[in-house]
Amino acid sequence: MAFELPKLPYEYKALEPHIDAKTMEIHHSKHHAGYTSKLNDAIAGTSLEGKTIEEILANISSQSAGVRNNGGGFYNHCLFWEVMSPNGGGKPSGELAEMINSAFGSFEEFKTLFSNAAATQFGSGWAWLCLKDGKLVVCSTPNQDNPLMDNVGCNGTPILGIDVWEHAYYLNYQNRRPDYIEAFFNVVDWNKVAEKLNKAK
């Protein structure tokens, strides 16, 4: 079974004014679609056919750049769409909130750390909130790398990620990456992040 571009659980305009419809449309229907189709091309006729994306990423150091870049791009964007919602924003609650407080001191401290990881990622990349060894950690990766990969120095199971490639924000925010990062917190679906935490455990 080839990998398929997931349908978004909301319309392209649903995250406005924080993330504009045109950016969402190009990001999903062009960028994510491109990663998906190139990933399928890269694994066609190889032993990776039929494996899950997680299985492919776990041994990425032994794969080609095409599998790495497009496999990462496919997985990262699938997670990105899921952790945003028109009804997002606010703060986490329950166990997720407790684990954030335990790991970072407070939600505000976490937000500062996560925002800084996203803002200071040089060039293109991602910032992540991950579960690692039973604790939450924040880290960042370049390009389409992610914490599931076996050689990125930022390991864990991602439960929240923000795309800081320019294609994710440039139409609306130009070079104001910190403004985009701040806006992102208005659409984070903390219920979905909590679901991912439960699965990661």
C-alpha cells in the first residue's frame, strides 16, 4: 500500500486569522502532496514497501536522502495537521498539564522554551514536544528530520510539532517567524496532543 496524502479534518480557511487559507492550501495540496508522492517513488520496489512510516524512520540512517527527506516530510506534516484545530488554543489540562509542569515548571515556561526552539532553529526545520523515557522534552531538528529518526540527536516520540520552514508562514508573516509561532498557540489542539501522549506511553 502506497502512502496517501491525508485529508484535513477542517477547511483550509478554518485556522484563520492565525494561519491563512492560501498558506494552508499550498502547504497541504502542494508541499505535503509532493513529499507523499516522492516518498512512494523512493520506496517503490524496495524492502521498505509495506512498512509503516514509523518503521522506515526508525532506521533512517541506512536509507537514501530521498527516503529521509520525503519520509520525514510525510510524517511531520501528518502530525502537524492533527495537532491544530479551529477550536484550539488555551492551555492543556489533566495529565498532559501535570507532565508539562513537572518537566518545565509551568505552561508559560514550556511555551517560552518551545517558542525559542522554533525561533532559533537555523534555516528550515521543526520544533518538537516529545515523550522520552517517561518525561516530556523540547528539541528541534533541521529540514524534515524528526525525533523518530535514529541519528538526529533529538530522540523521543513527538506529540506536538511546529513547522518553521518558510513555506509554513511566509505568505502571511514574511520574515516574522516569532509572530507565526505565537499565532500557532492559538490553534494547538491540546486534546489531540494529550491523545498522542497516551499513545506514546
